[in-house]
Amino acid sequence: MTREAHDPSLDALLDLDGEALVVDPAGEHWVKFVVTKVPVSPEKPHGLDYALTLHGPDGARLVGFDNAHPVGDRKRGEPQDHRHRLRTVRPYDYQDAATLLADFWATVDAVLKERGVTP
């Protein structure tokens, strides 16, 4: 019997569940993490239900990485990993928790720079 290797980055991601953090000096943009472990299934093959989001001053979502609904040509059917960036939604290739966090923060940084919030 083989045991799956423990992924410490998954622990870090799960520890963020319920956190909301201000991410700009003026305190107008914030991120929120909702991450729970769920049974592995065809809809949630990673055993996670997650939503990582960046919000603007008015509360609108500017960035989101989640696996809550179908996207693209799969408007119906099982949920899949995807990312929201401003007004676009694209599939996201989930690899592991560390990569998800790195990709999320890179996208947050890019959007904040584009909006002139950070240098």
C-alpha cells in the first residue's frame, strides 16, 4: 500500500480559510479565502472546495480563483477549477496548493498594479 506524500502547502492553504486581509496601503482592496477539505469526487478531484478572491473599494470581486461552477463550453455539468480576472473567466489548471497560492498572489499583484494601487 502506498501513502500519498504529505503536502505542507495544503496545510497553509487550509489555514487561510476564513481570513480576509487588506492588501493596499489605503486599506481599500482586500482578499478573502474560503477553503475546505471535501471528499474527493469527479467534481472536486483535489478534495478541496475553494474560493480565493480580491475585492475593490466597492466590494466588487476583481480576481477570483475557485472551483464552484462550470465554465466556458461547460455551462452545465460539473464544477471545474477556474479563475476570474476582472470580467473574464478562464479554466485554471490546478496543480497543488502552493501553485494555486502563487498564481493567485501574482494575479492580485498584477491587477493592483494595473489599477495604479501599487507601484
